[in-house]
Amino acid sequence: MTIRQVFRRATLPAVAVVLAGLPAVAEEHPRVGITSEIDSVTVETRSGPVEIRRVQDPENTLEGSWARTSRPCPEFCIQPHQPAEGVSTIGELELLDKLQDPEVIVVDSRTPDWYAGGTIPGAINIPYTEAVDRMGDLGCEIDFDGWNCEGASEVALFCNGLWCGQSPAAIRRMIEAGFPAEKISYYRGGMQTWRLLGLTVTGGEG
């Protein structure tokens, strides 16, 4: 046996051990999870279960109106963190939990034209202009003095984003009509932040 053969036999196992300890070659597009432990969640919708996950292309960017940073104010002004006293403001992870909870109703408060352009899977559309009239869909009952909301469902409302006043307006009107503030959550980031994170969007389902 030559010295070269001896050296080769001695070094190959060592090289194999070193290679085994190296990280795997990166995929074409790195995994983009919701969190380090959660890749996706599945929610029930009127059209059946939908998997919510993030766009896996790390080069993906927003386009069109969702990429805009500035809109005329008045009208499209930055909204307060809390639209009314007693209301909880939540982020994406909390909203995902609520979407998976059958006891919670997630409401897209935008007008039908916005809703038809895409919404968060599992949300129902109750335009802010109809919020009070449709509190019966949210567990309240009409009585002689207005609404009885003792059996109101837990709800989470959202609209277009930090600059959108539709869900804050709906929330304030609902509270004035008797809906308990402590049963309302406000997803302030809305559709723009949801899209910015590359989360699944589905067509409006009415």
C-alpha cells in the first residue's frame, strides 16, 4: 500500500465527519414561517378550510395601492392605537388565534368594494355603515329599547390598515349601541400589514 493510499484511507472518514456537521445547502427560497415554530395555520371559512401561510419568496414585495406610504389626510389619517376605552388592540398572531376559535367572529368592516378585492380567510363582511344594524349577527338581540347584548359574541374587527377609519368607526358605533367594549378586539394593522407580511388573502365571501 502506498503512502498516498494510507493517507487517503485516514482522511476520508475525517472529511465525512466534518461534512456531516455542516449545515445543509440552503433551498432556493429559505423557509418563511409565521413564527420559528409555526409554518401555517388552517382556518374554517364558508367555502371550507383554508391554510394561512406566508409567501415563500423572500424577494416578494407589495405592489399597487398596497405599496403606498401616503394618502390624503383628512380622510385617510393615522388611527389611534385604541379606538375606544375597553377595546383590546391585537396583532397578527393574536388574530390567527381568534380565527381558529369557533367562539370568535372576525369581521372585515370595510365597504363591499374593498372586501371583494380580497380579505383575511375566515372573516365575514359587515361594512362599518351597517355595523349597528347587524349586531344581531354578533350575538345581540333587538328589544324595545334598542339592543340587548348580554349574549354578545367575542369579535375582532379590522379594515385597510393604520390609516383606515372604517373599523374604528364601526367599533365606536357598536359600543354606543350597547355592544360590550371588552368583547371587541381591534386588528389595527389591517389588510396592508397582513399583505406586507405575505399572509394568505382570499376573495371576499359575503
